[in-house]
Amino acid sequence: MLKIGVQTGGWYDHDNALASFEYIKSCGFEAVDYNIDIYMRPDPMAKDGVITPTLFDKPIEELLEWVKPLKEASEATGVEVSQMHAPFPCWYPGKDELNAHIVMALDKCFAVAEYINCPAVVVHPTILSERDAEWEENLEFYRGLIPYIKKYKGVKICTENIFGKHGSHFVEARLSNPYDAARMIDTLNEEAGGDYFGFCLDVGHANLCHLDLKNYIKIMGKRLTIFHIHDNNAHDDLHMIPYSYLTSGKYHVCDWARFVEGIKEIGFEGTLAFETFRIFSAYPKPAHTSALKLISDIGHYWVDQIEGK
């Protein structure tokens, strides 16, 4: 059964977990994407060459105790944690110490996911200028995570379609190509001996690279595990509400009809999760609740279409 979800960034208060979950449920959501990524920013560490302490330096017992209020709020309200977003970037060429530190944090992300009954963690791939090297580096990186993910029950690593930019042109990463992404996932699962890897389709990123959403979804098929749903003008990664952008006031820039058709055709049964955090900076605070309710209304409209109601 399809559910409607939204990321925790922008409304979740760790010190008021239950009230936060009650609030998001009142806005019409049945699931959340836990932004645990906000507690570790690798880029400044890579730039400064200094590994600074973060939430993930806590012993795992303390980390699980720290996240316990979220687990209890989820259980009390029935709003499940359908996915998590791990810290990113996850790999830096030649920075072995930092890379090892990030893998330590990813391992703890997987432990948190198991503890809060979250079935999927997004772990970003790496984008390089040379395509074959990009494939090999990502294969080596994800292959190295197999011993970690196999320690935890009911948790899957999801790659994501990310992008680079050359001048004003967006370029899809090697694993943003659906055929390459599918091959990577199949290769890793075969090596791992089980269903440990899946795919997160970031709809906004696909729109930036002018990819056909219906075809993309059909190619990924059963590998498609979770979504990051948001809208943009095909020129900027805006993370806004679907249906926000029109071409000459007539056609939507993102083809939402084909998106819904694709989901229906493959029989997807997970969560339609929105990554629309820019509403919190785009709109004044008194409008945030209305914006969240609009997002959930769109999600439920899609569910009605997909389920033939």
C-alpha cells in the first residue's frame, strides 16, 4: 500500500520529537525521510584537512539512546521512518583518513536504521570526470560497504541519481544512467548474496538531466526502492513543490503525468517521499503548514490515480 512521506528537515525538532511527529501527521503524512545527514558535513573536513567531532563519534549505544525519542514518536503516532539520508559526499579521492571516517559514520547510520525500523538508507555515489573510472570507484566503494550492511536486518543501501555541472550544462553521473544503475545494483546484490542494494530516484535530478521519468521507472523496476520527489525549472536544483514550474504557462517542466504512469505500471508499493525542504526558505513561516498540506494533498492525489480510485 502506497504511503506519503516527507523529509524531516525544516520541521522536526529533536527535543520535541513526539510533538513534531504529531504535527507532520496532522499535515497528512504517513512516513518520513530522516535527515540524519545534517549532523555531519564532510565537505568542510575535506577542505580544511581536519576531521571534526560529530554526532557519529558517539559510541553506538549512546547514539541509539540519542535517537530513541524519534523511534518512540514514530511508534506512538504510526508515522513510519520509511528512509534515511546518510551524510554526503561519501568519498574523496586520496583522502583515506576522511573516507574511513565517513564509512564509520555510514556503519552507524545503518545501525540507527535497524533500530528505528527504517528499511532504506541513501548513500550517494561519487561523480568523476572519467566515466570508466567513475564506475570502478563506485563499485569499489559500495563493495566495501557489503560487510557493514549485512550486519543489520531489514536495511538496504540505496544509490541515487546525482549530477555534475559543466558550465551551464547538467551532466548525469554514471550511476544516474538507469541501465548503469541497474547493473551496479544487480552486481552488488549478486556479490552480497542477497537484496542489500536498491535505488532512490531523485525526480528533480532526473528533470535537470532531461530524463524521461516513465521510462526511467520502468527500467529500474523492482530495484526502485524509494524516492526523492521535488520540482525545478530544469535549470536549478530547487527542491520545490510538484507542479510549481510551467513552460510559457502551458506545460509543466517536469512531466508528472508520466511519473505517475511509471509508478503505476511497475506496481510500486512503497512510500512517495517528498524532498521539498526549500519551502521553508521560499515561504514565510505562517505559510509552512499550508505548504506541507499542499504537498501531502498532491501525494494523496497521485495515490488515488495509481490505485484507480
